[in-house]
Amino acid sequence: MKTVIARLSDNSDANNLIFNEAGQLLREGGLVAFPTETVYGLGANALDEGASSKIYAAKGRPSDNPLIVHLSCVEDASKYCIVPEQFYKIADAFMPGPITVVMKKKDIIPDTVTGGLDTVAIRIPASEYARKLISSAGVPIAAPSANISGKPSPTLAAHVIEDMNGRIDMIIDGGSSKIGVESTIIKLIGDKIVLLRPGGITVEMLSLFGEVIFDKSIIGKLDISESPEAPGMKYRHYAPNTPVKILVGSDDKIFDFITDKSKNDKIGVLAFEKDRAKIEKIGVVVLSLGDNSDESASHELFSKLREADKYNLNAVYVKAPDKKGIGLALYNRILKAAGHEIIYL
Ligand code: TXA
Ligand code: MG
């Protein structure tokens, strides 16, 4: 299949032509990858069973892992699910934005989209490009991240091209995703907020609207018999081919450990720019997480995990971030990339 690659620009007339073409492809049952503020999505018409099932084939995704339904405005949510009062409070505060809410689905949403569950995940992206595409399609858009299943989510069109060229109808290039990790996913139970996946809307922000309860899959390892509330959280994820290992300990202990490892192995470290010179001096590859903040690390993480494979490394090491703010999302993604392997120093 020939994949059309279309780059958005400052020219709104040219962009509108792209959104019109993409909207038509989506209405006709095609697959279109598009930018959002979190990561790139792989979209299909969420009301078209055949179209959404093509997503699973293109990604190699297990069919029990449901898709997020993207809408252009909060008002549309009640067309597709039964909306509790608490949703509107959350929506007023955080939507459009990097948050997804799981609610009881209406029959209009096909089972292929929800992996057979009676709930549907709803998100209104902050990215204007994403919302323009949804409006232009005139239908809700079911979209997982636009990567091959198991690989790190794409934060650049180049990543989507790497994974999806030849498998889908169109890729819209809208530049680099601002946040870099996927949306926060929550479920509402009365006044309580159950966190299924941490993301850009943090626990601290959500706590203002009710008690936040963590699903066990977020920082713990599930037993084989357990299933998380968000089916996707049980799969190994975000993983490059290079093994990723998390280090817990002081900066000095970590530096000594890395120095030691580098004597026998070719290794890389995910590290901030401020530490680059020191680490490169001992012959270790630095995969930069940018300036010294969890926001910057979140923005860089997936891109640098993909880059790791280009160096033929024995392993990539990363210091565990603090589990505060967006650091919790970062920790959760690194933990999954590492297959839960933590080295305590
Ligand atoms: O930021 C994002 O959320 C991106 C962009 C494209 O919007 N999308 C994304 O989708 O990350 P995906 O498919 O990679 O992750 C969706 C997660 C999966 O873990 C899935 O199991 C969960 O959402 N999910 C979807 N529907 C659900 C439901 N009804 N109940 C519980 N979890 C659900
Ligand atoms: Mg994904």
C-alpha cells in the first residue's frame, strides 16, 4: 500500500487541504496517523467496525486491547457513552488535554473498538491539528499510539514512518509531540478517581477533584493471573531491542556502577545534558534527556529509546526518576521498557 506523507506548515490553506483529504480517507474506512500533544495516534473511524479492526492488523496489536476514542469537543462525549456528573468537572479543568476518561459505552461504539469491554475510553486532545482532523472527518476517531505494538510510542512523524510506511493510507507530519508520553487514563467511581495510566495530567492535579486510587499495574508488577483495569498495561511496552535497566541509588553510586560496566560492555545511559561530558569521558554513549527536568525527560524518552537500537549496545541504563508530577508517568514507562528490572545500588 502507498502511504501518503503530508507535512503541516504555517500555511492554513495548505493544511486545510491535508485535513480534508485525511478526513475523507477516514470516512471511507482508511487509516491515518496524526500528531497529538502526547504521541502520534493511528486513527480510524470509531463508528466503523471494519476500519477500527484494521488498526489491530497494522500495529500487530492484540485484539483484547481497546482503543481510545478521540473527539473534537467535550459536548460530543454523551453521544458515545453514559457520562457521570464528575466527568464534567474533570473536563472543565483538563480538557482539551492529555487525559482520557473510561466510561460506560453506548451501543453505537462497536465492540472491536473496546476489545469487547462495556466501557469506552474518551479523549479530547489539546493539539489543534488533532482536533481539526477529527472535525474534518466528522466522526469520532479511534486511535492507539501509531507504533508497531510493543515498540516505543512515536513522538515524531519519522518514528511513524519507520513503523507504518506501507501499512496505512496517510501519515500527517505535525512536528514533535509536545509532551512525549501518552495521556493519563482514569476511571470515575463516584467521587473517586482510579488512575489506570499516569501521564501529563498528574496525580497532584487530579487530587483537587477527588481521592486518586492507583491501579496496581502502574508501579507494581502484576502476577500472571492478574489483569489490570487498562488491558494495555499488561503488555511489555515501550521497549527497544536493547535491554533497558533502571538504577536506584545516589549519583555517585550510579556513576561508579556505570564506569565498572563500561569496562566489559558497550553500554549507553539515558542522562541529562548536564552530565554528558562526565559520562562520555568514560566511553559510554549518552542518550540525552535534555535539560534537567522530568518534563524534558518525558519529551525525549521514547525518541531516545528508539535511538538506542542504532548503537548496538549491550544495555541502556537509566536512573529512576522521582514519582512526583509527570515523573510518575516517566517512571511507569521506564519500568515497562525495562520489563520491571530494577537494580538497587
Ligand atoms: O495519549 C494517548 O492516549 C495516545 C494518543 C494517540 O491519544 N493514545 C494511546 O493509545 O496511548 P494506546 O492505545 O497506545 O493506549 C491506550 C490504553 C491502553 O492501555 C488500553 O488498554 C487503555 O488505553 N484503554 C482503552 N480503552 C479502555 C477501556 N475501555 N478500559 C480500560 N482501559 C482502556
Ligand atoms: Mg500504545
